[in-house]
Amino acid sequence: MADSSFDVVSKVDRQEVDNALNQAAKEISQRYDFRNVGASIAWSGEAILMVANSPERVLAILDVLETKLVKRGISLKSLDTGEKEPQASGKEYRLAATLKEGLSSENAKKITKIIRDEAPKAVKTQITGDEVRVTSKSRDDLQTVISLLKGADLDVALQFTNYR
């Protein structure tokens, strides 16, 4: 019998993020507490730029964006806001958030260590680029690994692809 396998990846659906961003921008333009404060949210290259006239309003914009992302099924672990402290720029405050995609080598090593320590012994892992391939003869073992990784406290959003 051939080995079964799946890939552990960390990818973000850009279209869903774009939709969430557009929904957040629409809500910000319509909400009373954001009137006449120069509040805006938009793409700035690869980052999402939030602008308002006070740090509290910028954090409120971030909260609106996070709510829209969650409703669209995107993990907040994939949104990197740095130190979450709005930077003063003249009379306005700015906060840039980037999307984290791909597994860093240290996160991939953490995942393989969790699997090696806690998963059934027949499970094998292999790091290829920014993803981890998990193989085993038993599909039940692979299901165990998926539930194990879902329960693990990692600082990246994980998806499981190419399950065969």
C-alpha cells in the first residue's frame, strides 16, 4: 500500500483579505465615530495602511479590519501589525499591517519537533521550502497529526493541503 501524505502550509487567500479590507473601508466611511477624523484604510504596496487623527481611532480601525477578517475565515495569526503602536506622522497617526505567508524555517522545525515528539512513530516529516510534508502508511495517523497541530499553540496560521 502506498504512503498517504499531506502538506502543512501557511497561506492567505489574498482575494478574501481584499474583500475584508473593502468591507472595513466601507464601514469606516459610514460610521459616525469616524466622521471628520481622516480615518482611512487601504493597501500600500504589500502592507495595509490605517490612518486617523488619534492613536485610539487607528486601533479602532484595526479592530474593524480584524472583525472583517475573522468573518471571512482568515486567521488573525496571519496579520502582522508589528508592535501595535500607531506612529505619529505630522497631524495623523499611521499603522501598517502586513500579511505573514509561508512557514519560516524555525516554525517548520517547531512543527516537525511537535510531530516527532507527540505523533505516532510511523509518521515521517520533510521540510521543503516554506511547507512541511507529512507522510505515513496510515491515514488515521495523519488525522491524528492534523488534530495535534490544530491544538498546538503556534504563532502562524496553518492549512493542510494535498491530502492524499
